[in-house]
Amino acid sequence: MERVILHVDGDGFFAGCEVAKNPTLRGKPVIVGRERGMALAMTYEAKACGVKRGMTLAEVRRICPDAILLDADHESYALFSERMNNIIARYTSHLERYSIDESFADITTMNISLKMSHEDIAMKIKTILKQELGMTFSIGIAPTKVLAKLGSKYKKPDGLTIIKSNTINDFLRKTPIENIWGIGPQTSEFLKESSVTTAYDFAQKSEHWVTAMLAKPYQDIWYELRGTNALPLNTDKRAPYQSLMRTRTFAPPTSTQRFLLAELSRHTEVVCARAREHGLAGKTFSFFLKTQGLQFRGIELKLSQSTNTPEELIELAGKHLQYIHEEDILYRATGVTLGTLTNAGEIQRNLFDTTLRVERLEKIHHEVDLLNTKFGEPLIHLASSMHVQKIRKTNFISRDERFLARLHIPIIGTIG
Ligand SMILES: [Mg+2]
């Protein structure tokens, strides 16, 4: 049976929460991210002034003199997120909390039990979210997750877009390849080299081509774009971002420790940047090597305190790589996971010298984040990641860690 998947997405969620908390802000250009020195989220009034994510506050003030700048309040956003999911859960228990303001819900059979059409169920969820939370959400309805996500983006804010199996191609033709969920800049460049510029072009490629040319996550996207479910809902009740992961396959396979460590270093940087972006820090750090024979060799480290700065983690990876690395084995991928994530504000600092070091690093990373966000692509890397920059092969890079977070990696040892 064809599935009916909803994707619910908060419109300018952090800013929406601020307006919901303080209704005198309604109708005003509100921007969240003052404490980070940049725009993290904004109301549509601010977007209308030209404010974009990642802009520095100086730029924001210049183009939008009436801007109301606020610190992010992640605790209250988490509460709003919880309320959002509780509302969706009234209509279906088949729910995936994908991120703080995005959830997938499977309502395939709910039309029968609720005696309502799928469209009416979606409309009802949207109306109640607006009434009870005081902010708007956009919803996509489609047979697969990737298509539902396309739908929620299609009309924003306060949109409801339905993609049925007989209208899939109309939507795919209008979607540039880089706008597909899970397809990052490197992969879209690679696809463009094969004359794939829209989601439609991609969906038209043969199964044989897709299997031969692309890694598993992209094959899944290809199926989903064609209306075939390849990504089941992850209905695990845990909070989103339990862990952040990044991996990359490279060619040719290698055993060179220096290269592998540079790869791990780069992944660690990216994962830490992502954690900082979401105000999170991790208490466990794991990394793996994947052999040419597709075996995973991994190690998980419990950290003495939560962190979201890469230096110490890279040092740890350097120290422990020898436990999983063998000279005479060729490796074709590496990956890292920052796990047991909690709010960065809750980081316990018990040693005075550690505190100093961590805070100094946080200051540097704050600056680096600003620059990298400003230019869209990461410009600044740790020296330990530089080796990989030079030898980068543009082979199937996974930019969306969340896709891969469910990948099962056998851990061969734990070092406390
Ligand atoms: Mg959103």
C-alpha cells in the first residue's frame, strides 16, 4: 500500500518561539542569535528586509534598522518542540522527531480510524499547532520522506503541499538537484557533471547507474524521489540529535595513517561545528575505519567532560588510531560520531585549567563559525585537517550526518 507521510516543519522556529513567548513582538522583524553574533533564525518580517541565516549582527542592523535581536533560548525551544510532537502524536503514534522543529509522521491508515481524509488530517494538525503554539508550521504530504520534505519546503510559511504519485514528476522538474534533502554541495557538483541538474533528471537515471555510481544514502534518495520508500521512520522516542555523525568514502583505498587521521580530523571539525550550531556538546566520541572488505573497525571513547571543540577529540583520535589501524589493510572510509549530546550550557567544568583551555578554544571556534557561515563553505580548518584538503577526491561525500546516524558500527573496544 502506498504510504502517506507528513513532514511538519516550523517556520523560522526559534524566532516563532520568541514571538509566541512575547506576543508584543508579533509582526516585527525578530532575529535570534545575538549571543552568537549572527542571525540563527528570523521571523518572516526580518526575511522580508533581506535578513538571512548566518549574517553578522552588524549587517543585520544595517539592512534592517528596526531589527529586534535576541539571545537564543534553547531550553524553551525544546519545550515548544515537545509540545509540537505531542500535538502530532494525537493523530498518529508513528512519529519521527527528526530535529528540534521538524518531524515526520506516517498517517497512512489514519484516514480510516479518524474518518477524515489525509489532507484534512494534515490541515487539522497545522491549525492546532498554530492555535496552541502561537506560530506557523509548513507541511508536506507525500508517499515518501524525501518527497514529504520537498513538499513542506515548497510553500512557506504556513503552507500545505500535497505530492501524490501522479504529480511527483511535476514537483521534481521544479526542484534543483542541490535542494534535495541529503544531497550536499559535493554530490550535487558530481551529479551536475553527469548532466543531472534537477530532481527529475536524477529520478530518471537508471537503477544500474545509481547503484554503480553512488553510495547507499544517495541510492535511498533516488528510490524515495521515485515514490518508493527506502527510508523508514525512526520512531525512537529519544530526542533528536542524540548523536552527530560524519563519514566519507574515498578512492583509492589507503592504509596511510596520516591521511586517515586527516580525514578523521576533518570529520571531527565538521561534527563539532554542527554541535555548536545546535548548542550541543557530546560526552562520547567514537570513530571508525571501514576496510576495503567493508569491515568496520571502531573505537568509542568516553570523555571526562562534554565538549564541542575538536582539538582534544582529534588528539584522542591520534592516540587511539593505532588500536584499530593495521598497516597491511586498505581502508576506504572513515567516520566519527559525537554522542550522548546534551545542551552545551550544561557542560560541567570542574578543573580550573581545563576551564581556561575550553573557554579559549570556544572563543576561537566562535570566530571560525562566523567566518565559515559568512562564506557558506568552510574556509578555515585546523592544520590537522589540511592534508585531506590537498588530496580531496570528490567521491561520494555524505554531508547529511543524520542520514547515517543509524548506521550500525560494531565497537571493538572502549577506553575510559
Ligand atoms: Mg524550520
